Amino acid sequence: MSKVTVVGAGNVGATCANVLITTGIADEVVLIDIKEGLSEGKVMDIMQTANILGVQTRATGVTNDTAQPKAAM
């Protein structure tokens, strides 16, 4: 079982994730971006196509908010 994480959900990252998912290169793909909701939306779009193609790859969109401080000290 292979898992690939793509950092950045812009045009290049989303295209990489799309190719990885639709060709079945990886069993699981995680798309991560700092902008809230962007990677989740891209994964939803990609998975709609993947379902039509009958691809069984699992995909997840994640927001990376670790760069943002939770509280000021």
C-alpha cells in the first residue's frame, strides 16, 4: 500500500494529485494546503471524476494550520 502527500493545492499540486489519483499510482493521496478549504474542495472535484472512472484510490484534503500561532504569549 502506497501513500503520497502533495504539499500545495495550487495548479501544480492539484494536477499532481489528480494524476496520482486517476491513474491509480498510489493507494492513498493526501493533498495539503495552508489556505482553509482549498485542498478539501480540490479533492472533492478530483474524486467526482475518479468515481466516474472507477478508481479506488482514497484521497483526503487537509488544511495545514500549524504555521499559524494558536495564541499570543
